[in-house]
Amino acid sequence: MIINPNSGKKINKQGRIEEFFTKHGIPYEIHATKQAGDSFKIPLELDFSKYSGLVSSGGDGTLFEVMNGMLEREDGARLPIGIIPNGSGNAGASGLGIRDT
């Protein structure tokens, strides 16, 4: 999971996300962004053999950086991407029918 704590709404959903994944027995790792471009670099550099999917939690910028980071991988590896919207507009998630709660 790639979380941008500085996304539009600046609402920290990490506790709720961890509670949900733990309750449902879903293993996860959280990679919080610290500076601009991290949400691009993280999926670009992760060892995808350890994961079955990526989750983007942030706004449109975070989501698009996660997708583009994955698509720029030299090894061509791909994973499904989940979205937990937490931006100011969330147009990318909304266009897919995903609503912020």
C-alpha cells in the first residue's frame, strides 16, 4: 500500500486501513510517501514478486504516479491496483465508480 499523507484532504486513514486489512486477514505493507515523486518511485523499485497487488491511498496525483511508476518498470511487471481515495477531488477514483467514505 502506498499512502500519501499530504494528499488533498490530509485525513489520516492509515489506522482505518490497517484495521480493515488486519480484521480480514489480508497481509499488507504500508509505504508512506515523504516527498514529491515517492508514489512514482515506490512501485518502480518494489520487488513485485512479494506482492499480489498495489493499493494507492491519496488523490489523483498519487494514483497516477503509482500507475505510471509501475508502467515504467524495466522488467514489465504488473500488479492489480486498488484505490482508497483521499484527495480533494478524487476524479480518477470517481470515474471508476469508487466513492470516498
